[in-house]
Amino acid sequence: MIRYDDGFDTRINPSIEKALRDRRHSLGDHPALPHSDEDHFEEKLISQYFKNAVNNYKLHHNTDSINQFDVSSNLINTLKTIEEIENGSEQMLANYAVELVMSEFDIEPGEVDIRAEIWNNPDDVQLYNQKNTRKVPEPYENAVFDNHEQLISANAEAYKRRFLNVMAQGAALYHNDMFDSMQNELMDIDPRLPGLYHRLLTSSMVQNFMMDNDFTYSHDGEVTSVSPGGVVDVKVPTSETGVPVIEASAINFPILIHELVKGVMQLINIHGLPDDDDIANYAMSKSDFTDAEPWDMRLGPALYGKFLESIPESERHNKHHVYNELVKQPCSNFNRTLREIIMGSRTGKSKVNQLLNSFYEDRTNDEFENYLYSISDDDILYPDDLDDLVNFRL
């Protein structure tokens, strides 16, 4: 059950609490979730995360009390004000978002084609999502399995993919305040923007737990059903592009950052798909659906935070490389490794060090191969050159 400190009067929506208790969320009884006592691991995790979210809301809204009506009203008003202020600066802010995300994940120019834009009309984003995404898991009719064991393996891949989607949303929410490093640029647009962005994010975090379903902002101020306010599309390299493509659109700057980070994580997650195209498509058809996003956004930040905590602080800038090494592991190893990592065990820390060592070994091998490819005829020492070198030393 969710446990609250004495004097902490803000509560998670009862239906969300019950879903956590019954594990009726987007991860279900996932094999990567650690065992626990009378409270599920994710209940303990969410108890602390929600407390932090409420305290951050109080800090940035300068209030000592919270109720659902005020949170919803503040969120809508904040969105409207941000839209008015950003008007005319959308392209500049989109460029800032790309710059921030490339820096955060060490993406060199030309490695990934990142395209970003801020859409003035949030209804455009909602319409795009309705046309281009599946709401619920779908049957994958092309799957023909050789035997029952292959079906079990395919379902394991679907479970793994589901957890990777949660981690992508978690990273996006965890890092979407990276605009703090651009305080001066934002204040040049309008001194109110940094504070408004923090109020937007803290309102959204609390809203995710106080309302049973997600919401969307529309121009007439109505609160309706699911819409994240942004969209991202990730494309693998082709003969035409030569590099991966991440295309993101959102209704404002922080949500655009969110979508871009999610896009980077989704690009890494591709490395976790099986080689067999049918099995990969089967896993995605069972795991990639929008109805899971509200729960992914509730569970993801705390789980991703646990992943970050497991990495030594001096190596945290390599987080995406560690994550990539984790993603590449076979399902059974992935579940065991992730379980130890998010529970914060000594074994988990050891496994993170192994992932780091694997990354450094891969990078050393890549650097050596690149060096070999870069050698020209002028750089090669032929026998006559060696004789000259010996004579010179003598």
C-alpha cells in the first residue's frame, strides 16, 4: 500500500493506489521488478516519488496546500501563459532544445538527424497521435512460431520492450528540466519563462497521480482525455538518410525537450530488439501503445532515477552508454541485471561496473578500428623505412 508521512495530507487518487496494489499498471507483474515484503516494490518507490513531487509543487507554486482543482486550474493557466510568451520564439526554442539534448547525450553533429518544432496548436499534436499510434496492444497476425519455446521467447521480448518503454518515458520526465542551464537565454525572451516551466512540470507530475486518466489542454480551456502534448518519431538509418532520424513536435519548450529525450532513448531501445523481424514486430505490437503512457509516466521517473543512482557519480555522464549495454542483454540477463540495479543491491552496483567496463572495452576497440581505417600509405612503415630508422638511431 502507499504510505504517507504524518501531516502529509495530499493523496494519490484511490483508483491509482488500488491499481498499484493489484499491479494493474503498465508493467504488471514484470520479472524485472524486485520482490518485496507486504508492499510491492513499486508502491514503495511511488510513495517517495509522490512525496517529492508534492514538495516540488509547493515550492514552485509558493503554497502549503494542494487540491486537485487548483492543480488542474494552475496547469491550464500556465500552459496558456507559456503559449502566449513563446509565440514568435518557437524556432529559437526548438533549436535550444536540440542543442540541450545533443549535449546531454554526447551526440556529435551528423551522428543523428534531429528535427524539432513547436506547434502553436495543441490540437495538431492530438490529431497526429490519434492517426499514427495504437491505443492498445494488437494481435500480430504475421507471427508463425516454430514451436512453443519460441512463443515463450517472443513474450519475454515483449516484456522486455515494455520495460524499455517505461524507462524512455522516465528519462524524458527526469531530464525535461534541463532548460535550467539556459536561464539567461530564456530570460532574454521573458523573465517569467523559467518559473513558468517549473510550474508546468511540477503541476504535471502531481496531476499524473491525482487524476485517474491523463488530460489534454485545448484552446477553450477544457480538460479532456489522453494527449501528451507532444509526439516523437524515430527512424532507423536508410540509404537515403545514412543516419538515424528523430523528429519531435510539441506545444511548448519543456514538452519538446521531453519528446526529444524520449526519442534518443527509443533510438537506444532499438538495440534491445531481437534480430528476428517477426519476433521484433510481435514484441512491439504487444508493448508499444498509448494507453500505457499515463502509467509509464508515473512509474518511469522513479525507476530511471534508481538506474542513475546505481552509476558512480563520476561516470554518470556515460549513463546512456551504460543503458545501451543493458538494453543489448538477452531477456533473462536483462531482467536479472535490471532487478538488482533498481533495488540498489551490491550485486546491482557490481553489474553496473561490468556494464561500464563493457562500454569502455567496446569504445577502445572502435577507436582502434577507426585508427586502422584512417592510416594512409604515408603512415605505413615499410622494410626500407625500418632500416633507415635503425640507422638513424645508431
